Amino acid sequence: MHPGSRIGAVYLHCEPVDFRRQINGLSAIVQEELMMDPFGDALFVFVNRRRTGIKALYWHRNGFCLWQKRLEAERFAWPRQTSAGATCQITTRELEWLLEGFDLWANKPHKSLHYQSVT
């Protein structure tokens, strides 16, 4: 991302998009499909159908920034669309993990145990 840019939230678009789309097409998805403000302080991340590439879109001061990463041999882990919506919100740290190849949805924390007595 651009040095000095503030990212308040990171949203992953769960459904794959046509990677021929550029800034205008992706910002239209954000505004019309996701009903979100593409001019806010959020980073919107999209994946292609084969999950070998991602595009990230964000607004910086006076224009949109778009960057792309393409994997040569692997695939990105990606959330499935749920009843909760077409996006999944993650932290910037989780985005870094995603870019490094970690599957954020396969790794789960230890289960919470709730006992009634010690004997």
C-alpha cells in the first residue's frame, strides 16, 4: 500500500470477480453490490475464480489505488459467502497472513470448556 495511507478496515469480497475489471468496475462492485463507500478508509480485496490472484482497491487522498498479486504455483485461501453477507472483514495483520499463504479459516483456536465441578 501507499506509505502514509490509513486503512481502517479490510474487506474481502467472497465471490470471485472477473480480473479484467479495473478501478471503475471494482469500485462499482463496492458501491452497488456491497453497499459500502469506496471513498472511505477501507481496503477492498478481490480474488479471481482460480484463486491465484488478488486485487486490492483503496482510496488515497485524491484517487484510487489498485494493486495486484499473482501466485505462480499456489492458491489463496478464501472465505466462502455465508448468510452473513458477501464480504468478510479481517484485520490488516490477517491480510498479511493471507498474502503469505496462511488459511485463516482452517486454523481455529482451542475450544472453550465449561465444567461444573472439579471432581
